[in-house]
Amino acid sequence: MVTMIDDTVLHGFVAKVYEAGRIVAVVCHGTCILLKTRLANGDLLVKGKTWTGFANSEEAYADAWVGHRIQPFWIEEEARKIEDTNFVVNGLFKPFAIRDGNLVTGQQQFSGAAAAELVVQTLGR
């Protein structure tokens, strides 16, 4: 997560794929890239989108387990600061994925299969 958040090459690749009409699927801490991925028009890819990623409650659980803060930032916390986007989460470590157009996001590591199912459904339309 700490290497992806500011990886402009990765952000550009994701934006290019999305703008080409292809499916972008991101799960768990990988969703941090959506905090900064901008389209050619300058808008964040998540503008006007509903999406998910690792939840504050899950970060707090992991931090309590280890005994200190693990991540330098929390995705949900940062996502909620963004205007014109809808970041949603489900229960603690429960499979959860969302599709909004060609953007598929999964909340955490237990959401990979749910995200994959949404990708397959999207491909089938």
C-alpha cells in the first residue's frame, strides 16, 4: 500500500485501462490507488462512483492485534475526505465487493472471490 499510493505510473496505467472501457478490479489495500488515480480530464477515477476498500474497523482490529498503528494512513478515512464519491464498507472481514460501471472493488482479502464474480458478470453483459 505504501508503494502504490504515490506510484504515478500505476495510476496512469489504471486510468488508461479504465478510459479504454476495460474493467478495473482492485481489492483490499490495493484500493488505495483509487485515492489518487486521475483520468485524462483531471477528475479522480472514483468521482461519482460507489466503491469500497479496507475498512477503518479492519485497520483498528489489525492495529490492536499488533499493538500499534501499522499503516501510515487508512483508506476509508482518506476516501471519506473526497467529495463526490461514495465509499461504503460491510462487516468486519466479511466478503464484500461492489461494481459501479467498469470499476469493481473488494473490501479486503476475503472479498477476492466476490470481486471476481462481479468481473465475470460484467464481462457477460
